[in-house]
Amino acid sequence: MKIIRAEHLGMCFGVRDAIQLALEQSQSEPLTILGDLVHNETVLADLNARGIRVARELSGVGTHTVMITAHGTSWKTMRTVRDSGFKIVEATCPLVHVAHRAVAKLVTEGYFPIIIGKRGHVEVRGLTEDLEDFDVVLSEEDILELKERARFGVAAQTTQPIEKVRALVDCLRQRFPNSEVRFIDTVCQPTKQRQNAAIELAQQSDVVVVIGGAHSNNTHELVKTCSRYCERVHHVQTVEDLRVEWFENVEVVGVTAGTSTPDKSIKHVEDWLEGLAERKIQAPSPKLQRSTNPQNPMNEAVPAEHRD
């Protein structure tokens, strides 16, 4: 059994920087993160073990300093946090800031904003909370429900697959041929790299293992992408989720991981797979024994478990 890894996988720079900032900040003063810093349970458990608190609502914050997550937030939320007397440390990914600026530019220039993304996702909330009017779409069915506008301005959640985003932009143009549609590509480069690498990986693999958090959007999108090119795809959070039976009669196993998956989680999975491959190589062949069956006059060697 051969194990191959995607050319691009695992943590992006935005997530690494956010984690490092949280660790550094917590060494100088007590820190509460407003929401999940990243969508990976292993990372969050490690932060918690280091005494870094997480609060879902501002009312649950018990420290003077509050960190904004890598997914970003709205100016409205930032203002509320400051007005409540808290000090803000911002861990927003720079590429999420790019998306915020793109949406603001579209609105300023008179376009009705359309966000391609998962409604209710923390990043999408951050992109839309400052807007008076907007729509969020994630399927062609969503676009069919839109009201016609003279000018549509389209941006995307940074972790959406660019192929899906472009297809939905085309669908919007077909749905409203008399409307002006302007699209600003806000899908981040790390997402594009991991999506493209996942396609190449899946095409070479009998089984693909995708490592990432249960609530990680980009990990779920990697699973969907791999599933288009490989029939057997498994999403795991940690090595404990792996099952030996997934790899029976398998020659090539591909490994990829979402942008919030720590290196150690990837290594644990790869070590487990390498160990399984080694055990398969070392497994003894069925013992051969000369047959005394008169129906086997040539006295050929046959596996012991097939003897009469």
C-alpha cells in the first residue's frame, strides 16, 4: 500500500499567525477569544489547555482583552466590543480583510452585494453585518430566488471552491441577462492551492483521507471535491477516527487536510497509515503443504487453509 500526500495541505499562514498571536498574547495577559479562533477541535483543545478562554457571546467574556478570530468580524461588532470597555486584539486573516474591502468597494460603487458562501458561517456574518441589504447564495436554487437588480456585486467567502463560485456567477448572469454583474474574486490562494492539489490527489488514489475539523468549511469542501474524483473518501478529525477496513485491497491512499489542521494531526495519520502498510508487507503468506489428495496427483503445493 502506497501513501501519497497532496502537494498543498494543512494550515495556511492566516491560521498559523492567529494561533501564534493568541499564544504570545496569553503570555502577557489573560485572554478570551470571541468565538472559535479556528474551526479545528485539536487546536482549540490545545489553546484551552494553555488557559486561553473562549466565549460565544460578549456577555461571557471575563478578561479585559478580547481576540477577534481568524474569520474576522464586522465593524459593528468591533465597535460594540470597544464600547463595552474591552481591549481588542485582532487575529483576522489578511485575506479576509481583502474580502471585506472588496464588498465595501462594490457597495460604494452602487452594486447590490451578493455573497457566495455558507449562510450563518462566522466569516459570512462578518462580511454582511455592516450591510443594510444583501443576499447570501450557495446554490443555483438560491439564485433562482433572488430579486432582479440593476447591478449585482459578487464576492465570496474565502474558503469556497473557486470552480463553484465561478459557476454561480455564470448562473447569476444567465438568470438576469439585463443586469450588470461585477465579480471580485475573494477566494484565498491557500484554498485554491488545496482544492487543485486535492483534485490531482484524488485522481491518483483508491482511497482519500481528508483531515480536518468537523465544523471546518474548507475541509468539508475538500471532501466534496475529492469525492468527485475518488469513490472512497473519508473525513477524519484525528488518527483515532481511522478504520483498518477502509484500506482493504487498496493500493494507493491519498492524504490531504484543511487549512486549520495542525501538522501533528497530519503526521499522526500518516504514521498510522505507514504502519498499516508495513504490517501488510510483513504479513506472512499462507503456508504451503504438499497435498495427499488423490485428486491432486501432481502433488502440487496448496495453501494450508484449502487442504481437505
